[in-house]
Amino acid sequence: MRLCRTETIGPITFYAMLRRFGSARAALNMVPQLARRGERSQTVTPVTRAAAESELAALSRAGARTICWGEPLYPSALAAIEDAPPILTVLGRAELLTRPIVAIVGARNASAIGRRISRELGASLGEAGIVVVSGLARGIDAAAHLGALETGSVAVVAGGVDVVYSEENRGLHEALARQGAILAELPLGTEPQARHFPRRNRIISGMAFGVIVVEAAARSGSLITARCALEQGRDVFAVPGSPLDPRCRGCNDLLRRGAILTENAEDVLSQLAAQVRNAPPPPARLVPIPATTDWLRAEPTHPIADEVLEKLGPTPVAVDELVRQCHLSAAAVATLLLELELAGRVERHPGNLVSVR
């Protein structure tokens, strides 16, 4: 938890540090030194043990718990994505995370028919033994949760599991905490912000075998979830809608681009039958990468860092391309990027991509 909560350490860097240093304790000891090497003026202080213990105590008081990557209750499909959250906070029935999961997402300002379709899909999937995951937003999300509440539903939220958003869903939030589960990547008490929702969406798609979109405008956040699903190799399903309704344009566009046309739960179950039968096993432990530590004792190679930074911009580029253009070894570039990320100068993305902040 201390390593996960430390500033500038995202999921991809978290796993890279565990592989390089072998344990969270060893990685924590290296954080200040690596950050200074990346940029002389930058100081990164790891989260203290007292702060981590305080968070765990608050979770216990709230009736919540943590599930770490690699533990039996961690969703196996989510564990397979490159930027899986190292730690999940769960309020409610954590055992639901081990069952087959399908996501239902869609418009907040949903039509009455859209809400009905979403609720019926949730109920039918639940009766077939599928857990329904969504984002606890009003509209399509709320209808999907209500449909699957009796059989098993999980809400992934963009803040802390104890923060109700939006207020009109307070009753549903409380019902899910009792009968289903509420899941979060961020600590207790975190208020949702705009930048948190794309991160939340990649969890919704990552833990599901497939994502169903019911009503989505052309620029809907639900389309971000669909894009995450495609990047993660998940099936995307879309419910067709009237071309006269702007809330259906996103779904209709997904269908033009190859999404699976969906009218009922059977359309989903028939497509996912093989995946449900052959669910991936829990992930193995991370294996440290054997490496020399000579570079830790050397002076920072700022000219090389400048060369790498010159080749980076706001658009993510493949690390392999940096290796080719900089004429450096893959190990040297990986180490340098680790330093620069801890210093807050670069950002990693899934697919072994990197960009400047």
C-alpha cells in the first residue's frame, strides 16, 4: 500500500519496480534516489507506514477491505491487463469478483426504454450466473445494477468506496454495499474528479468478459469504456437505437465499426459461452528481473536523459522505438524512464508506450 499510494507511481511503474527490486520494501527504499536521478530538484517521499496503517484502520471501520493483485479474490480478467490496479478497495461481497462478469454501461440521461432494456439485461444475465458490473452513475448504470441486484452486481466508482456519487443513487449505493459490492482503486474519502473516470472505466472493462453499451451519445464516456474494452481484447456489444435519438448515435456507430448487435441477454451469452467456461486462472507471482546495480552508484546521465526527452512529446510513443532511435540498450532506456517517471517528467501508458507529462 505504501508503494502504491506514493506520488508519481502508477500501476505500470509499480509492477516495473517490483520486478526490478524484488519487493515493495526494497522499491520504497529506492524511490527518493531514483527521483533525484531523474531530476535534481524533484523530491518524492514514499507514503509513511503510519499513513498506510491509518488507511487500513479506516477501511476496517468502514467494513471494507483491500484485495491485492495476485490474491485469490482479485478478478482474474482484470489481473491480466497491463495497468491493473495493484490494490482494490472493496465494500460488500468480495466473493462476487471471482465469478464471470459482464459490464453494462450507457447514458446518464437515458430514455425510459433504455433504462428498461438495461434493467432486463442485468436481470437476465444475473439469472444465467453472470455478475453485472457498471459505474453506479444515474441512468443506464443504475438500471443495470437494479436488474442484477438480487443475483450479484458490482459497482466500480471513481472515488472512494464510501463516497456517494451522485446523491440520487445513495439508496442504490447502500443496497450494493449490502447485497453486491462496491469497488475502487482510490483511497477512502476520495471525491470523484473528471480525471478519475477514464481510470475507473478501464477497470470496468478490464474485469469483464464483455461490455454492453446501451444508449451512448457521440461523445459519451461510455465510449471510453468501449475503447478500453477493445484495447484489452474484450468483446463489445451495442444495443441499436433510433437514428433520430442523439443518445443512440454512439451505439449505432459502434455497430458500424463491428460491435456485436445485442437485443437480449442470449445474444451476449452465446458469444461469451467459451470464455465463461475457460476463465483465466489467477496470475502468478511477479518474477524479479536479474540486473546489475552498477547504474545505481553511477552519476545521473543527464545528457542521455535530455536525448530521450527530446524524442518524447504528448503523444505516446513505443519504448522499443526510443531504444532504436537513441541507440541505447533496452535496459538503459527502461532504467532511465523509471527515473524520469518517478521525477514526474514522463508518463507510461498500456502497450509499452510513454509520453511526456
